[in-house]
Amino acid sequence: MPAAILPALTSAPISVSVLTNGEPNQHTYSSLQFTTTSYPSNCLHFLRPEQKIAEPTRLLDSVQAKCKLKVVIVGAGLGGLATAIALRLKGHDVTVFEQAPQLLEIGAGIQIPPNSGKLLKRMGIMKHLENQTVQPERISFRRWQCGKLIGITEFSPEFTAQFEAPYYVVHRAHLHSAFFERATELGIKTRLNSRVATYNEDKATVTLADGSLIQGDLIVAADGIKSLARGLVSPGVHSVPKYTNFAVYRSVVDVEKIKAIPEIAWILEKPGLNIWVGENRHVMTYTIAAGQSFNMVLSHLDTSDPSTWGKLDVLSGMRKAFEGWDPHLTTIIGLIEETVKWPLMDLGALDNWIGPASKLIVVGDAAHAMVPYMSQGAAMAVEDAVGLAVCLNRIQSAQELKFALRVFQSERIKRTAPMQEASLINAMLFHFKDGKEQEARDAAMRAEVEGKHYLSTPNQWSDPVTQWWAYGYDAEAAMEARWDSAVHHLMVENWKSIA
Ligand SMILES: Cc1cc2nc3c(=O)[nH]c(=O)nc-3n(C[C@H](O)[C@H](O)[C@H](O)COP(=O)(O)OP(=O)(O)OC[C@H]3O[C@@H](n4cnc5c(N)ncnc54)[C@H](O)[C@@H]3O)c2cc1C
């Protein structure tokens, strides 16, 4: 038996878990009886075929939806466009309505972790980003005061192979343009200057600010953290995002200016993310635009009311907030000519994303806004998009939407609520003041710096269990599995009621 199975291992992924005819066979436990586990384990990963990096597989090749829906998407941010692309790939008729007169992304850099990158490749988006991404070699955690290395995540070839895509960083404008180009290529209509003023959830219609009435079979609201639709699916104070008392300065520095100063030029020698962490503050940096710009996000405690923030003195406020930090870092901060101060809002996990008539659903930041400390907000929106496409592909008629949306929601809440939590946990881990906890954290990360083996680490990019949960997740496969188990459950329940 193994001889017959082994050639297959080099060509196709294995989906069966027990290769028996149902009878435990004591004599064959030494053969390839198991190829996957039903519990979290990597013990059989060596049996997987040599990874090709995120070939455009299922989403592009698979069967088109049997029930073609007219889908109205509200918001042309990364979440709205990703949803439009994923649904269009399955044959749905999709139109996107965006309030802004032109497409813009605020801020400069964005990280594309592999759980998102593998989906972007399948959706045909990565080809629109050619020559615009940077593949960092590692993340270096540094002590606030002196820049001493305290933790390292290596983005090795094994990392890329295990998670089926590299870890990318990119300019937001490039990423957004790539989404828009792909959407246009697929024939998706995006209507700018089209603010949705009201939702008529029970009729699957929206009314635009100019009074036009738009009819669909399903409304997908990807209308961001200030979502209007969220109040309809999950009314109450818990669905109002709250200011976290943390704000970020978002900036870019011209790499030529950094190169001109020998003491700091080292930061550009290899593509990498550098993150300085200290009490109630941290600074995340990396190059974007194929290495042409240096992106900086400076996070800090600010308990003042964001509505009182003016545009004046933002630069001096930023410099003051990081006075006394590593001189290499403050030299780079000194090169920043412009910055935007941005309040970080948090939304607790919602328990419902679906309107009462099952004709409206919220996705992206509208459903699960999170602080950016896991770099996973947009990645979750991309996963939502793919998950929704999987569920809508399985229904035979619009009457089954209620079931499909509930299956979608259950898998997505199970995924996004812990990601919101992981993001908040990073806020705690990054921001310890000097003292007991900070020393214990750094001691627990020391093995990373010393190149020693470790089983756990407070660095969530490196912690083996967190890594597999965050980056090993395949939103398409997970939703297919969730669908199958929901249908199985339904059949069993139905059988009980008629038996
Ligand atoms: C500092 C910072 C760093 C981040 N870094 C990362 C990172 O590295 N990796 C990552 O994956 N994520 C990151 N994120 C999170 C990521 O930016 C967001 O999760 C993502 O952009 C959300 O996309 P969205 O489409 O859901 O919402 P949005 O981008 O907010 O888009 C919503 C769109 O809907 C439109 N809209 C709203 N209301 C209406 C209406 N009534 N009618 C019509 N249109 C409407 C808006 O104009 C907007 O275009 C970061 C966030 C921040 C703040």
C-alpha cells in the first residue's frame, strides 16, 4: 500500500484522513494509515506534497454558483472590493457603491500575512501587484531605549512553504489599485459618489443619497468601522466602536534621506520589519513600494478626546512622544515631514452580522474592526470575502440564503473574535513598562534572538501555535468544511424529526 500511495503525495494534496475500509487493521499501523489529524498537530505535515506557492486553485477553477444572485456591495474599501471579486468569480452579478468621489486609502503601508496572500493569489489579485511588494526577511523586535534586539521572526523559505504564501508588505494605494484593477477586469461596476443613505433590509434594497433606489437579492455592507448597516444587524451600545486611548501617527520617509545618514542606513540593508517596543508606545517600520519608501506607524497612549485634535503641532507632538527613545529611531523620526494622527478604535465581537430578513450582512471592519497590532484587519476582510463566496456557491435558490449566511457567520465569528483578542493581547505584550513583566517577556523571547529552539514565545508572529492558527488557516477550505458539517448536522436533525 505505501508504495502505491507515495507517488500521489508528490502531486496532489491529501484530503482523506484514514486509509482503511473502516476496519482498524492492526497489521498496517506502520503504513500510511493516517494522513491528517482531527486534532491540532503538525506531526503529519511532512507527508504533504512539496508546496507550490498558492497556485490559483479553487476560486478560479471551481464550478460557478447554481443560484446567481444580484449582490449590492456598500463600500469600495479593501473589504468591499475583495467581496465583489470573490463573488464575481463565482458568477454573481455584483455592483459596488462607494460614497467617496474617488478611491483613496489612508496611510501608507499594509502587511499581507500569508493567510490573506494565498487567497489574493487565488483571486488573481497578486498579478496586479507585480514589482510593488516587498518580502521582508524577518521581523526584529527592539528595546525602546537602545534598539537592542529582543525578538525575531524569520520569514524563511520554510515559513513561505508551510503557509503557502510569503509574508508581504506593500503600499496601501498599490494594494487598493490592484483590487480595483482586478474588479474592473472581471466586469464589476463600481459607482463612486454613491452614498447609501438608508437600508431597506427586508426588501434587499438601498436608497442612495440622491434618492435612487437600488434592488438586489443580497446587500453586503462593507462600510467600514463607522458602518451604518451594523446598527441594523446588531443594535445596541456594544456595536458602537470605542476609542482605545491609543492613537497612531502614520508616516513615510524617503529612503534616500535615510541612506544619506550612515548611522541609520543599516535599516535599509535588508528588507525587514523593525518594531521598537516600550511603555505604552511602539513604532512599526518597514519599506514599501518595492523599497522606495519607508513606512512608519507610531503608536502611543493619548487619553485626550480625538474630536479636539487639530492638524497643528502634530509633528512636534509626535517627536515629543518618542523623546528619549533609541537615537537611531529618533533620527528617522526627525526625517518625517508630514504625518496623520489616527485614533485606534475597538469593536467588541458582535454576535450577529445578519439582518432579520437575511438579505443584509456586514463584513470587514463593519463586522469586526480591531486594533492593528496583529496586522490582520484587512486580511480578515479578505477571508470574509472568500468564505461568503463558498457559502453562496452551495445554495440552489435564494430561499437558502438564510442558512448560507448563518453558516458563513458562525465560521467567521469563530475566526475573527479571537483575532480581535489577539490584537489586544499584542497591545499588552508590546506596551509593558520596564520592570517585572517586561523582563519576563524579553526572557521568554530570548531563544529567538539566540537562534535556539523554543516551544512558545510572547512574539505572536513566531509562537508556533499562534502561527499555525493565524497563518495556516485557509478560509476557503475552512468554510467548505464548516458547510459540510452544518449540512450533516441538518440532515441528522431532520432525520430525527421524521424517523
Ligand atoms: C494603522 C493601521 C494599520 C493597519 N495595518 C494593517 C495591516 O498591516 N494588515 C491588515 O490586514 N490590516 C491592517 N489594518 C486594518 C485594515 O486597514 C482594515 O481592516 C481594512 O482596511 C478595512 O477594510 P474595509 O473595507 O472593511 O473598511 P474601509 O477601508 O473603512 O472601507 C469602507 C468603505 O466604505 C465606504 N462607505 C462607508 N459608508 C458608506 C455608505 N453609507 N455608502 C457608500 N460607501 C460607504 C467608505 O467610504 C470606505 O471606502 C490597519 C489599520 C490601521 C488603522
